Amino acid sequence: MTGLVRDNFRNIGIVSGSDGEQVRYSLRHLVHFLHGRGCTVIVDNDLHEELGGAPLQAGTRHQLGESCDLVIVVGGDGCLLGAGRTFSRYGVPVLGINRGRLGFLTDILPAELESR
């Protein structure tokens, strides 16, 4: 993922439909990882509130679709499917990090966040 982040994806959106401390931990870790690679991170408005108003750019999903090169979904398969429906009209690829139960579609585990 490091090469892709550096070369192709500069503006990265993050969305999540899940909550809980494990999800928030993964979100913070992901933001830190992406900022460390010089990426602009934009979270959806609901997520911005969940993260306690951290100093991040935030926007609607429409704004993310118009401005992001990639959207990362932290949650389960349902979250990924919903994001896929939303962002497909903008031609934005989505990547899922599993914080659900099964993970058929969101197959990247939180421990693999940096390597994959």
C-alpha cells in the first residue's frame, strides 16, 4: 500500500458505519499512517464528530466523492457495500478494513493496515 499511497492516491477519504473503541483506534492509526506519508485525509462529517472533532478535514460523502482519489472504509461488509454504492457514481475506488464480524469483502485486518 505504501507505493500506491505515495504515487497514486494523494487525497484519501475515510468513512465508517461502525463505532466502538476498536474502530476509533483503527481510525486514529489509519489517519496517523496516511498523514505520515504526506496524504491529505478527509473524513465524513459523522466520523469527524465521532473522532471528537480532531483537527481533520471533513465533508459530506458527496464532497469526498468529488475530491478523493481513494476512500477507505473502516467497518464491516455492509459498510463497504454502502460506500461502494455511494462512491461508484464518482469513479472513486474503495478499500475495506475489517472491523465487522465476517469480513468477506473487507478482508484487510486492522493489524495489516500498514503492510497492505
